Amino acid sequence: MYPRLPWYKYQEVFFKIEPFLKTVGAPIEDSYSPHWPDFLTSPNADRYQLEGQFANMLLTVSEIVRLTPNSVSISFKNPEGAPLNYRAGQYITISKWINGLQESRCYSLCGNPDSGVLTIGVKATNGGVMSNYLNHKLCVGHTLLVQGPFGDFIYPNTKAVQTEQVILVAGGSGITPVLAIAEKALSSVDIKKVHLIFTNQNIQQVMFLGRLEAMQKSHPQQFKVTHVLSEEHSGWTNFTGRLNDEMLHNILAFDTQDWSKTVFYICGPEGLKTTVNKTLQTHRISESSIHIERFTPSITEPIGELHKIDVALSDGQKHTFQVASNQTVLEVAKVKGIEIPHACGVGTCGSCKIKVESGHVATIPDSIPGLHRGDQDNGYTLACQCRPLSSLKLSEEAG
């Protein structure tokens, strides 16, 4: 019931919904009572929710593979019953208590959904608490809290035109959702060609290199990979330098092909996504054919008045900063290094629920699942969706 319900109301709400929970076979457990099975021992405890539509449970790590000196792939043991039903390109959130704090981060699923295998790829970053833990301390047999799947960077996409060719552009760890999309596309009889353009600093940093080579061998006529390295490399015969408009034009030869049945998927650093998108627009590629992963959106340029925001976090920290009405509290807080707890960042998981103690915020649409209308009526908002209409005082304390 977290984060939509304060802890002291759990028992009251449980008794109200208990009849419904019984009818759907929910895994009701109690470590202190003989009336229910013990923790994680009920018949449905080890199953994904809603017939494989959603995960919100502890999953056991079944395999860890070192991909590069600073990245790994992590696979999970599937619970009993149906595998998790996700779409190529989606992500899950991983949560873990580290150094006394619960850390939550999003990681894309990097396998064909039809395989039934749940795998993520994680690249360690400077100062990345979760990514460094997963790279250097996590072991097979450990458990992690997994939620999801989330995200609309998906293949096939409902707005896509009739497709015969898929062009994928990935930078660094942006390969993780793109790899899943490539494998899914290659399994379709309608797709004649899948072309991946993959940019990295050097060959030692290429995640999933062996897997990509195996995919090329399995689909020699259908799958092509063009590597672009920013550093010079002895004997390198592919492209070197930063991917720009000219290089992309040379790789794809825009003027010699019909792009009406081609879709583009782009994931990586903001500079890469911006460059590729501008080039595609220059060559009049339809907007409905371009899909960009907005996994870590850049800060919105403020327009109009800046409102004073006072935030009191549950760990006792207090922060003051300014946010325009066209920005969200979370995006500005992240840029300023203020750690407001969050996971998905797009209004899905509800992890950044926060109380509006005073001031006015824009109403969050009902289509955002992370916050109920009743929560808004009671003065709550989501930091990732909170757009101020005045000065605000926000509190992370349970309401």
C-alpha cells in the first residue's frame, strides 16, 4: 500500500479489502499470527502479480556476468507461474537499502520479452551508489526489490507506421533497452533489416559485444552493427570520432533510400539523442517514426516567474530552491543535488509522493497512475509531476 497510504492505516484498510484479496488469491501473510501463512510461504507469494503483468516483490539474483571493466548483466530467477509480461524497451525499478538509505534506480530490461528471461545491464558511474553496489557487491543468491515494468519506449509502438526496417542508435549503457528491441525485431518475419549504430568511448567499454556478434552470426542478412568509437583504436575499421550529422548521413545514406517503412529508436546521452533527432528531422523523417528514450530527462528551461520551494525531507534535511511553473520540483531538485526519494520519475510508481503543506500546484491528470484523485484532494502531489503555481512548502513526512 506504500506510498499511497500512511503506515498507521494499514490494518484498517486491510480489513476493508480482505474479502476482495481472498477472492483473487492474494498472498496474505502474517509472521505473528496463526491465521495466515508465514512470510513468503503463502501459495501465491512467489508469483508475479496480475498473471505476470506486474512485479512488486523480492527477486533472487540467478546470474551475474561481467560485460566490461565497469558494467555487468544481472539476471533474476523467475518466480513460479507465468513469466513477467513486459514489452521490449521497458524498464524496472530496483530498490535496496544501502548505507542506511533505501536507494531506487531504473534499469532497462535487455532481453527479448518472448525469452521469459529477466535481465538488466548496469554500468557503474562515479558517485552512483546503486550502480556501484550492483557492479561490485551484489552476489548470486542476493535478493532485490523489483517493481515494474514501466515506460513507453517500446517496440512495436502503437503509433508506428507499417515497418520493414528498424534503425537503432545507442550510446554507452543506452544499449540495454535497444538490445531488447533488436532481438524482438529480429524475431519478426515482417522486419527485413535491423541496423544498430552503437557509440562508445573505446572497444573495452562496449557492453554486450559478444552477444551482438552472436546476433550478427545468427542473422547475417538481417542484422547489421555499425560501431562508432570516440577514441582512436589500432586496426579499427569502423567509424571514429563523435557521431554527428555528417557521420550519420554517411552511415545511413539518407538520399538513396525510401524511409517510409522505417522506424528509429534512440537511447543514450542527451547530446547523442539531440544530434540524431535533429538529423532525422532535417531529412524529413516522420515524427511518428522516431522514438526517443527520455529515461533521464534534461531540465526544462524555466519560463516566467520562479516560485520559492521549501522542502522538508523525512531524514530531517530541509532545502530551499526555485522552480518555474513549467518545471517539476523533482527535475530541479536533481540538478541541485537534492535527494528527494524517487524511482521511475514519470508518475508511475508513486515513490516521490509528497505533502503540500501550503501553496498551490497544477492538478495531476487522472492518467498518471502514481497518485489517486483522493490523494490530491487530501493535499498530496508527486515531486516528479509537481508544477508550482505559487510558493510551496512541501513535506515528505507521512500524512
